[in-house]
Amino acid sequence: MAEPETAPAGGVNPPVLTVICGLPGTGKSTLARALAARSGAAWLRVDTVEAALGGVDGPEGYHVIAAQARDFLATGLPVVIDAVHGAGFGLDWPGLAAGSGAGIDTVELICSDRAEHRARIEARHAADPGTPDWPAVAGREYRAPSPPARRIDTAGRVPADVLARVLAGAEGRSAPGTAGPDGAPGGAPGGQGAAAGPGAAAGSAIGDGSASTGPAGRVAR
């Protein structure tokens, strides 16, 4: 008996794998949540998986969400990856998308205003001591995506503005299995293992986050 065809989910044909990466505090999870809700995508957050695995901080969480993403894409469901690192741990997001017949869009979030970035981290840590404090974020290793991603600076921007910028760039996404159009490029190609703290140049501070907003409605955590 032939297996029934699986209808594409979420209104996307072919599905798209969107990878949102960056250091804690740049609005990553705020954006990922909004994008998934808008597109009907599966939202795969590495922090959630790491917490469920007992607080691990390494390749395990990334390999779990990669396996989940592969399964969802196989059913035609678009996927939004929410993770600090855009590369490393032996993962190949473009290759995973190509193997699943999906398109790919990689977005790297930064916060070029160091004071604002620090304020976001400190406010979140005060509300939830289980989240990283500023010294931990400032000294954290970061593996930039390779090939370079579209880079969006969230400093001074409200979540709706960041989402609009992501959607505008996604309209020109390339064919399945190839990288989408770049804005200002993210980290240099081959950025795996490159350490970049939030006090470095304006493309180095990237992040994770909750859905709250900071002073004056700015994108937060």
C-alpha cells in the first residue's frame, strides 16, 4: 500500500529553515518566537533542550535540535532555530536544509550599544538568577555562522521593527539548500570557534533572550 502524500505544513512549500543566532541579550528568542508564530513554524530553542538535559552547555543541545529540525522539515513544516552559535559542533545548517529539500535563511543578531546590551543582561539576571550575568556573556565564546549571515543590529529597536527587517530580507530568499541574501555580512567565513565578546566591534555582541522589552520599548533579552 502506497504511503499517503504529506501536505506541506505552515503554508510553506518548500519549507524554510531559519537559523537565528547570537549572544545572550540581543533579542534572539523574542524574534524567534514572533517569527514562528507568524509563519506557523516549529520553534526549536537550544536553551530549552539544554535545560531539559540537566543544564548542559555544549554540542548535545545543538545535535538534538538538528535532529528535530530534520524531522519537521521532512513533513514540510518550516523550522526556526534559536541558538547562540551559528556554527560549530560538527553541524552544517545549510547542508541539513539542502538534504531536507528546504530553503535556508540565517540571521545574526547583534547589539552594538554595549551599555544597552549590558543593561538587558543585568535586568534579566536580576529577575532570573539562573540566566547568565554580564561577565559570563562578555567572556563567552561565540561561533559565528559560516557562510556569513544577514546581520541585524537590535540596539534601540523595538521587536516589531526587527521582525519587519527579517521578513523583508526573507522575501528574496534563495532556492532550497542555498544561503539566503545577506544584509551586512555577519562573522567572517570559517568563523567556527572564533571568540567574540559583546565589548568587541559592532558585530560581536549577539544573543539569546526572553520575550520582554527594555526601556523605551527597546528589544530586550
